[in-house]
Amino acid sequence: MLASLPLDFLPEAYRAWFVLAIAMVVAVIIALIVHRIGFLVLRRITAPRPYLHAVVVGGCTASQFVMALLAIRVVLSGAPADMPYTRGLAYVVTVALILCLTWWANSCIKSLSDTAIRLNPYDVADNLRARRMLTQTRVLARSAHAVILLLGLSFVLLTLPGVRQIGASLLASAGVAGLIAGIAARPVLGNFIAGLQIAFSQPIRIDDVLIVNGEWGRVEEITGTFVVVRIWDERRMIVPLQWFIENPFENWTHRTASLLGTVFLWLDFSVPLEPVRKEFERLCKESPLWDTRVAVVQVTDTTDRAMQVRFLVSAANSGQAFDLRCYLRERLIAFISERYPGGLPRVRAQLGRERDDATPEGRVIPV
């Protein structure tokens, strides 16, 4: 049909290109119409399935470019072999098609991860499952992005005859053989493998409470190479992923966020424990920070001057446990000071005068 168009107004050298351009425009329009119809149908079919729906919606823009470039590539493949510049144009379109496919794959992965995070909010009280899902999603999504980019770059290089060997090497490095690429790449590959281990075995998760090198903090972010730990005073500790695989650390929220907290007081032997125990239980019941699991008073140590009393209490998480311990410590000290003024340990000095030498002499008497 295009060959029958009146093209007498064009020079003979440009007539083939004009026909080819018209064919590419028509092919792109048809491809976009097909894409639009397919998108509307798939969006309606996948509406009850949030993950598939996210893939369809998230990859819509990139898939439009893929369909358009694919249509152009089909038209170019049917062009005459002796037509000038078509080979170079076909190569450019092929590279653009590979890049758009890489973009489309990354868009689908991002849509899946965003949907998983949205459907599993972790800003709730019992967020263990949500934090597990969040950690796996973020780590695996970042790893998938890196693999997709590596594959896209490799396929682009494979289209160039001069650097085809480099593309093949990159593809090989994406497999198992690439994990032993060399000493220079060992730290990067080690962190990559550590990220996969953390995603599946999950020794740490987003928002976990950790003790790392003596510092208390929460896991704020897990990237492909390091973990950001937010310290209690709002500092950030950057720890390589591999460190968590090779070194021991404390995780206060690995199975559950609930913790036991202790308050230690040194009291005089004359302080009766039963009133103190009743006051402690009353304070626990009045405080919304107590989770009603544990409230125990025990004498854990004695010296020649005082006894050590441990107040053991439970809370829903580490932050509430810390606040509850401070609250109980303040109230118990106030209660003992008011009811039993001599109950807190102290040192008294009694001054006396010896009659034989009339020299002042002091004796320290512990009470």
C-alpha cells in the first residue's frame, strides 16, 4: 500500500526512507493502540491481585517504549538489505530496546517492593512479621536491581563486536563462577552474599533494636553493602553487611520486642521488704508502660552495710522498658525516703574527745 503512494515530489534517493518512516510511524501507532488495550484489560483482570496489579501499573510507561521500539525494530528488519544507514539505525534501536527492557524490569521490581511494603506496615505495635517482610523486600529488591542492571549492560556490550568479550565476561560474573572473580572484588561480593544471607536468614531486620560495639540503636536502613544503625542520640553508625555475618551482636527484637528491665537499690537492713514490694506492684499497675507479665522483688546481694534489692519488671519494648525503669526508680526512692528516712545507705561520722590526751578524734560508723 505504501509503495503505491505518489512520491514524485521527492528525490529518488529519499523515497525509500520516506516509505520506511511512514511504515515506522504506522507500526508505532498500532503498537501503542495494542499496548493501551492490553493495559486496560490486564489492569481490570489483576485488580483483585495487588502484586500483579502493581506490576501492570508500575511497568506501564516503560512497556510503552518497549512496544514502540519493538515495532520499529520489526519494520527495520523488513527493510531492503542494500538500503543505506538502516543497519546503524537498527543497532541504535536494538540498544534502546535493551535499555527500555532493563527499565521495565526494574520498574516491575520497584512496584512489587513498594506494594509489599505498603501492604505490610511496620509502624504498628506487633510488627515482627511486617519488619521481616520489609527487610526481605528491600534487600532482595536491591539485589535484583543490581542483577538486572548488570544483565542489561552485558547485553548492550554483546551487541558490539569489539567489546563482545567484555559483555560475555560480565554475564559470566553474574553466575556462580563470577562469585570467585578475584581478590579485588571479594569485599563487594562478600557484602552481596551477606545481603542475601540477611534477607533469608534474617539475623537483623528493619527497625530491630541492636547492641553493636557497645552502642544501642535501631536498624534504620539496609542497603546492598551496609547497614545504617540509628543510635539513641541520633547518631548514625554505618556497618558493612558482612560484619553482621562474621561478628556476634545483640538483637533485642529478634523474636519479640518485649524485654525484662531491672532496677537495683541498695537499702538498709532495717527496711521491711513487704511494704516496698506492695508499693512496687502498685506503681507497676498504675503505669501504662507495664505489660503485666513480670513484676518481682528480690534481695540479690548483701554487704556488711546494706542489701541489694532487685526490682524485675517487663515491658512491651526496649523504649518502654527504659522509661518504666526510670519511673520506678524515681518513685521507689521517693517512697523509701519518705517512709523510712534511714533506709537508704549512708555513712555517719561521730566525733568524740579522749580525756587522757585531750586530742579530738573522729570515728566513722557505717549505718
